[in-house]
Amino acid sequence: MIKNNRKALLFTTALLSLSLFLGTGCTNKNTQNPPANNTDTAKEKVQESKGEVNETSQNLTNRAQKIADEVTKIDGIDKARVAISEKRALVGVTIPNNAEGKLTDDLKKKVEDTVKNTDKEIDTVAVSADADIYERISKIGDGIKDGRGIEEFGNEFKELFNRIIPQ
């Protein structure tokens, strides 16, 4: 009987020691409390950041609209949508009696010249009369107008640019 009690006591002691050992590993580290959260400063930084994005977006939107307005003045162009990234412009156009989105070289050159003359910051212009590309350029332009940064559209912008002007 004493052996059974001894085994039970040894088992209980081992179990209690194991519980204490595991329990101490689950406690918080003894460190100082973190500094007070300066939420007002964080809010100000977020507001500043949003302001910069909105200013940039507004600038791109204004430039794109100005270019689109000038492009639609060209004979043979019904509508134009423009998206700008850095020194590049994507221009989607609709032409009367659209021949499957095919632009003549002369009309394409007129559009490119008009874009570069309207906005001196633009170096490279990609022009397409393809309906799908026109729609995608419209979505990029609308997203930027709504305040979303050009960064959100970077991959699509690059893909469209490479589709129109293969590298």
C-alpha cells in the first residue's frame, strides 16, 4: 500500500511540476508598457497621405481629360479615353464605322502628335481603337478619377501598353 501511495505521490508531483513548467512559458514577458498610442498623429498622417494621392489623381485626371478633349477634335475620332502613368499615355479611341479597331497610320500619328503637343510631359503614346482596350483604359481612368492611385493599375497599364506597342 505504501508503494501505491508513493507511486501516486510521485506521479502527482511530476504532473504538478510539469503543469507549473508549462504554465510559466505562457505568461507575458516582463517588459515596460509600450508608449501611449498617438492616434491623433496617425490620423493626421493618413489625411496627409490621402491628400497627396487625391492631388496626384486629380492632376492625372485633369491632364488625361485635356488630352482626350484635344484628341476628339481630330477628324475621324468619335471618342477618346486617356490614362497617364509617368511619361506614358494610353489612348483608346472610337472611330466612325470602326473597321475592327484598325487605325490608319496617318490617324495614329495625328493622335500621337496631338497627345505630345497637348501635354509636354508625355514621351511615349500608345493608341488603340480596339473596343476591349478602350473599355479597359476607361476603367483605369475612372479609377484614378475616383481617387485610387495609379499604383493599383500598374500591372494592367503595363500589360495594355505592351499589347498596343509590343516590346
